[in-house]
Amino acid sequence: MIGASLAGLFAAAATASVAAETVILERDRLPLTPKPRKGVPQGRQAHILLHRGMLSASALLPGLRDDLIAHGASVFDGGAMPWLGEYGWAPTWLPSFEMVSVTRPLLEHVVRTRVEALPGVRIVEDLHATALRRSGAGWQVVAEDADPIDADVVIDASGRGSRMPHWLADLGVQVPEPEVVDAHLGYACRLYRAAGPAPLTTGIVVGATPANGRGGIALPVENEDWLIIGGGYGQHRPSRDPAEFARYLANLADPSIADLAARLEPISDIAVYRQTSNRRHRYGLVRSWPAGLLVVGDAACAFNPVYGQGMSVAAQQAVRLRDHWGRPDLQRRLDRVADFPWSVATSEDLRQPTSEGQQSLAQRLATAWSAELARLAVAGNERAFRTFARVYHLMIEPQALFAPALVAEVAQARVRGHQPPAPRPEVLNRLRSPQPA
């Protein structure tokens, strides 16, 4: 296994049950406590497992949810979270899926601790893999300042910086250029702490739209801390300057995140991240794909992080890795996990004026239909709201968006007119009330 990323750790949890030994080669020296590290440049940004991701991760590591909660994770109903989208506020009175919110360093620390305890799993730190070559029926991983490492199967989980395309070229394996969709999104994130009782029990989302180009997220995390993120496209990308960051939050489509930040104390500097393009290698379609070589996570398909899909896709891939171990078409099966999330992320990013491409006709039609359903959902239509939630959390196939009952309700709304969207959640008004002495 190349890389002790979450994708690598989930994959190691899968192979622990089907292989005699799993060795994870990690370039970084791993921290003993939950801390950001160089090899995870986005590690200080917000991360959350979608519901399907949590189910998949828990199938690999039973009890993971409870472990995270024991470490202080914030847990709340995603349906109760104030969420301002393109067509208005989502209703907060319809329950949705549970959200388990922690920082990326803590999530990685808990997962790594669990994986290291599995029989036959070993992590080798501070080792940089530089090349890959065949060795009999297996492989050798060449590393800096170390002897080559023999393996029957090599799994690349080294993230966006994967060298696999170059290694394949050296092996004489021709692969197509990756597909790239880049809307030029940039994040800025800061950690805060509440001086008293938590002002909210959920997070807040103020979504960026093609019209305004900027949005924000506030999430409660462990230790009763908060992560507040500003994210914008193109010229709206926020900087790491504290004063500019405060102005950025104040100029969002709704002031709620700025109001929340004003009630909190910043406890970190501002971290920025701009490697947010969607980038996909179609390794599963290569006919001459070498046996015993697999690629997972961002090394195969990296998403714009704004959609929160990457970790969940990696966990799903690991479950498929475990369940289909040894199949000759395993890489193709791993790739298919990313098909729907990829279509969502790229279709949405191609709507942004800052994107270098355009939606296809099929994507434009799907976007128009989704807009009809979104108008129903923000008006409190339970069927539309629950269907969107299930699709977003990867719990059902996207075809559910075209269910006959939803088609009928859209037609009815077009004839009678859409109901007004839900009002701004009352809990946000309290953020501007005087703080208790």
C-alpha cells in the first residue's frame, strides 16, 4: 500500500481480512496525536463522511462511529442544519441523516489507530516510493534510501500527487490523459473556540451559486470547537488575511456565519487550499492493465472537496476491494464507485462561470430537473427533500430523482405555482442577540 491517507487506511482495513500481510508505505513521519501533516495539504479544511461513507467505514472498522464520538465528535441531524442554497433555505423541520463532525487530523488518527491494531498490518513511515517495477509474478516498490520492497499486489493510495501515470509509462502501459474539470474554487479555513455554551447544535451552510460565486460553512467539531470555511470561485477565492476573511464572511449571501464567528474566539491562523479541480484517471478501462496493481481514492479520482464525496468514495471502494478481492476486473469495479459522484461534481462545477468547460446537453437537462426538485424541497415538500438527502448521501441511485411521484409533484407545482421557500431558521436570529454576560 502506497500512502497512509484515509483511502490507504480504509484499503488496508479491507486487505487485512483477505491478505496475509499488508504493509503501508508512508512518505510522512506520522504524528502521535491528532495533528495536521504535510502529506495532507487539505487536512485543516472541513471534512465529513456522508452517511454511505460512515456505513462503509464502519463495515471495515466496526465501532468507528462510537470511537469518534468518544473522542468528542459533534453529532447532529443533517436535516436540522440551516442550509441556504440557490433557491432558498432548506426546511429544518424534516429529519435527515446523522452527521458525525470531526477535524480531519482526528478522523485520520482514530482510523489509523484502529488499522494499525489489525493483524498483519504494518505502517512504514518516512519512506518515499519513487518507482515501480515487475518482479517475477509480483512487484517491487523502489524507495529512497531503502531496499526495494517486494509485493504480490500494490495498491496506490498516494492521493492527488500520485506518480502512477509516470510509473505506468515506464512499464510500457499506455493510459489516456486524465479528465479534468476545474472551476477554480479556493478555500480559507479557521478554527474557533466558544467561550461559553455552544451557540448552535448544528452547522451552517451558505452555498456558493453561479450568480454570487462565494459561500461558507461552519461546522462544530471535537472539543466544542468550530471550523469556519469561506470558499469562492475565481476572483472570489478568499485569502489568509484575518481582516479580509472576516469581511469575506460578512459579505456572504446571509450573515449567519459571520454572526457565529463574532461569538467565537479564533484559535488558529487561516489555512488556504486551492487544489480543488476534479481529476479522474480511467484506469479500469485500460485493456492492458497489469495484474496485481490497483489505484484507489484521489490517486484515481479526485473531486472538488466542496461536495464532501472523496472520503466516502474511498470507504466504498475499500468495501468493494474486500468483497471482490482477486477478481481480474477489480480496478474497473473500483472505478465504478466514483461514477455518480463524479457526474455530480463535474456537472455542478461546469455551471460555474469560472469553469473552463461547459455542461453537455444531458447535464443541462439534469440540472434543469434538479432545479425543479430543489424548489419543491425548499418549500417543504417531504418527498423531494428526502430524495435529495438520500442521493446526496449516496444512499440511493440518482434514478430516484425521476420517480413518477416526483414527476407528478413537479407537474402539479408548474400548474399551481411553487410554494414559497422555507423561512430563514429562527435559530440564526439568536446569533445576533446580545451574548450572556
